[in-house]
Amino acid sequence: MTAILEVRELRKTYRKAKKPTLEHLSFEVEAGSIYAFVGPNGAGKTTTIRILATLLGFERGEVRIGGYRVDTHPRDVRRLLGYIPDEFGLYKKMRVWEYLEFFAQCYGVPAAQHRQMVGDLLDLVGLSKRADESLAELSRGMRQRLSVARALVHDPQLIVADEPAAGLDPRARVELREIFRVLQEMGKTIFLSSHVLRELDDIATHIGILEEGRLVTTGTVDEIRAQLQPHRRIRLTLAGPGDDAHAWLERHPHVLAVAPVEAPEEGTAELLVSLQGGQDEIVSLLAALVTAHHPVLAYVEEKETLESLFLNLTHQT
């Protein structure tokens, strides 16, 4: 796929800093992906995002969005970019629809399109019924959803969000996650900086882990899981005591280890099985179990979460 964002050997050093905040930072973000950019506090996530948003300079490297360099063609970059900062910066005396219309004017959206555009964006973020309320009346979660709508007024290709779930309650986080999922389905690319890793686990397609200004790893979530968890793990629920199935699995050539787990229901057994191979080997193993008269009631594959990947790949506490 085509990369919409390209970062090459980026270096940024703040005045009086003893070492660079970013050093040799290189990665790409594919068009249509949801890229989770994660790292400990102070790793350089916000610095990177401000550079992408053309708000901060750098002394070395190259950053391109949609083929345009952020340092030499900032106006072209801004037309392609929707930026959601960690601070809302709302004009609290404005009404919700006025806020979006104001930014539509700033981006040069034709006046004839404002009414339809504002209505569509408020529908997208679930704020249609709040259109006439002042921004001061909105909850934090509503203000964050409005911030997303504001970032979309000029129909950008790339959405860059700095800690968008920070400070939100669980319901607001779920709502925000669903909005990002819808935006991806609409063809947008999402670049999310976050340390709330559980909120990204089921939507991120790619991940970049940053530590002390350097990229520890980057790739699809499945690629990184495969690096850290080379063997597959499945949890089997079997009818009966499971002792015979346990012994049968230990003899299977693809099985590396079998461990009993406390069963959820009486009359069943649960086993945690580590095995070599991919999905075809799992299917083959399940079919062979059933053929050998070991009834499988359920199975689930256990995978590393983004949180566990992060902890395995970083050293800071």
C-alpha cells in the first residue's frame, strides 16, 4: 500500500537539552491504516506530532505527508492533515454549530457547503442534538468529539491525534474509538499517540513503539506479535475430564506444551495449548481432536495485547 506519512532520520533537540528528544526516527504510515504511536511519558510522542502538524521545526531529517515536505510546503500539508491536539482550545462562548462553521471559513470551505457539512459532522460525532448549545455546556467527552469534528471540516486524508482518550470516562472512550473506526471505513488514515493501550487494542492495524526518542519497533500488530510470540497459544474447552485429551495433545507433533486451566463449568476441562504453525495447523489440530473422540466445546486463540507488547519492548518503568 502507499504510504501517506513518511518520516526519515528525524532529529529534534530542544535548547539546553542534554540529548536529542528525537534521534534517527524513521517510519511510514500506510494510507487507510490506524497507526498507534505509543511510548512512555517523555519519549517524544508529542514532539513528533507537533512536527507532523507543521507547528515545530527540526534540525535534521525529512517528513512528508502526501508527498509534501512539512518544512517546505506547510500549507499543502495542512490541507491534507486534520490535527487533534491534547488541549481542546475551544471558544466557550460559541455555539457548537458556530464553532465548526468558523473553522470551515478558516479552511476556505465554500459558504454554500457549510450547512450540509456542519450537519454531517455533528451526525458523525453524535452531537446533532447539541448544535445550539454553547461549548461551555459540553462535557469533556463531548468537547473531544467536537474536536474530532473540527479536524474534519476540510475533509483531510490524515487524522493526527495526540492522546485523544486522555481524561475521558469509559463510555466516552468507547464512543471515540467507534468514531475512529468509522473514519477508517471512510478511507481516512488515523495516527494516534497514546499510552492508554487497552483503548487501541481492537482498532490499531499498525504500531510504532517509541522510547527515549528512538523507535524500538514498527509494523503491523500481527507482525510484532509474531516477533514476540512466535508460537500460537489456544485455550481449549473440552467435554469431560480432559485427561485423555491432555495425553493425546502431548503426543501431537505440532504441540509444544499443554497446561490445564481451571474449567469454567463442571463436567468440562480447559487446556492451554502452545503449538507451532499458523491458522491451518490450529484447524487441523481441532479436527484431529474431534476425530479422536475428544469433543471440543470451544476454543479461543490467546494473543499478546498492545500493553504486553509495549512492556516487552520497552525498559522504562
